[in-house]
Amino acid sequence: MKCPFCKGPDTQVVDTRESDDGDSIRRRRRCLSCDKRFTTYEKVELRMPQVVKQNGMRSEFDEEKLRISFSRALHKRPVSAELVDEAIDHIVQKLYASGEREIGSRQVGEMVMRELFKLDKVAYIRFASVYKSFQDVGDFTEAVEAVRKSPRRSKK
């Protein structure tokens, strides 16, 4: 860490403390060149991976787009906002945990489908019909059969 006073390259950590909220670390430092003291803060920086679209374009991950996708699929379906928030948080946490710098839009779409499948089968079919570009009734029939064959979860 460079000294902010003399720009010397060598500093020594004199004291380290965790902040009150536990989100950062406060360090008191002493410059080995000019002997002045200063404080630095260390904080975790998490970055979402960039989304790589099918055409190769890259864009920042947008949680609002994810929320809109869920909202459209779940329109007039009996799913609470709390459950939707949990599903979105689950996807966001998976993306953070991946540690990847980039992720394909297809992978994000698959995550959305898995979460919708758990939440509401009708919403899953709605999303899948757009996501997988269903062309005819046969595509819908196959999706419905896949849902029918899946193990049923008991409602709480």
C-alpha cells in the first residue's frame, strides 16, 4: 500500500480491527519512509458475471430482467412475492458462487426454468414455451408430459 503523504511504497500495519457491522476491516498503517500514520479499509467485492448472449454480445447481469421474467411467467398464478424473491436470490447466489467472469444466457435461462419448475408448473410451461421457442402443440404436449412425470412435491 502506497503512503498517501509521501507516496512511499512500504507501509506497515500497526493495528487491525473488524468494523462494527463486520463487513469490513479497518487497518492503521505507518509509512516506513515518512513515519506518518493513516487508515485503510478492506471490504469484500463481489462481482456478478457478465451475461454472454447467443449472438456473442455481452451485458451486465440485470436482476430486474430476471424479476420481469419471473413476473411474466407467474402472471395471475398463486405464488407469493416472498417465494419469487427467494427463487431470484437463489439464482443470484449461484451466480456469485460460480466465480465465473462470464456466463451464457442459456445457463441463466436454465436456472430460471429450474426455479419456476419448483414454484409453479404452469409458470414453468409458460416460460419454457418462450425460452425454448415452442413451434406447435406437440412441443407443449411434451413439456406437459415432462411435468406430469416429475415427482410431485407436497404443498405446505
